[in-house]
Amino acid sequence: MKKTIITVVGTDKVGIIAKVCNYLAENQINILDISQTIVQGYFNMMMIVNAEETAKDLAAISKELNQIGEEIGVLIRVQHEDIFNKMHRI
């Protein structure tokens, strides 16, 4: 399985989850787990997805989600699971 970690951070507004999830569905990327919180108006979401079925590589997914993030005013980061784990290792 090709697990990927997607994080979304920014000021809360209507449609953030919808925009990201629509992109994932259109590109055959399955959401395995999702956590979302709002703290004093700041939106934070972390998703673990399976990108095995998509025809796009990680760089293309990252670029396109980054563009969506710019459109809606949030920061979207995409990382392969292995890189995410190594970066957050204590």
C-alpha cells in the first residue's frame, strides 16, 4: 500500500474538507484515516490516504493540492508515510 500523509492548516472557513476530499475522490485516492480539529478559529486536519490507485505521482498530487490550498487560503502538505515517520521520530 502506498500510504501518504496530508496535512491542512489555516484559518477555518466553509468548504476546506469538501475541496480536499473532492480532489482525492476525483484522483482515486482513498482516505484511510482522518482527524480534524478547530481551535479558536484555526483549522487543522491530518489525513492518511492510500494513493496506490491514482495515476499521478506524489509530486503532481502535492503540486495540485498546494494550488487548491492557495485558492482557499490554507497550507496543504503532502508527504510519503516513510518520510513523515522519519521526520517525526524522537
